[in-house]
Amino acid sequence: TDEHKTQNQQKVMGNRQKVSTFRWMLGMSMATVFSSTYIFTPPYLLISIILLIFQYPTRNGSILFAAPAILSMLLTSPVQSTKWIGYLAPMLDYFDYEEFHEITNAQIIEHNRKKGAKKCIIALQP
């Protein structure tokens, strides 16, 4: 039917059932690195600032500890290219999600009523 065809066109990602164990483990490793970055970076930056202010244990020691953050702020430019996003595909296989674009409210309700349907995260962008 036309409705089924439209729904399949809107479904972009997901249902990656046949993924090799290596690719799944690679995706898990990538997700772990991303997650640990978001967990450890804020405390590291806060501790770096405190150590720099109090020059603890020594002035050179605090500068050495904060050097990665300082260099990152000075040398990193915003991402200009999206070509690297393709390298994150194994991480998408690990999460096994579905992505819909321009889906109607009725289609969301229908998707959620299906037996065994995954929970939804709805993200909106202006």
C-alpha cells in the first residue's frame, strides 16, 4: 500500500539484525570512549582550573596537568567537514535504533502500539 511505502521511505536507519560480533564490539568500544569523554571531561577541566589557580603541587606540575585542556582550547577548530561521521557507523550498529524523519503523530502512535516496539526519543529541530 501507499501508506506502507511512505512509512518505509521515512525509516532511515535501524533493524540492523545481521551485524558481525566484531563490528558490534567495535561499536561498543566507540560508545564507551564517547561516554567516558562526557563523564571525565567536566571534572578534569574543573580540577585543572583549581590546580592552576592554587599552583598545586607546583606551578610546572599544574601547567603540565592542564596542558591537554589548554592545547585543546588553543588548537581545536570547529568541525568543518562531516566526512568523519561515516566512521561512526559501528556505534550505530551497537545501539540498534530506528530513525524517522518527518513522521506524523498518527504514525508515532501506531509505531508505539506495535507489540515489542522500542521506546521513542522524540527530537525536534527548528
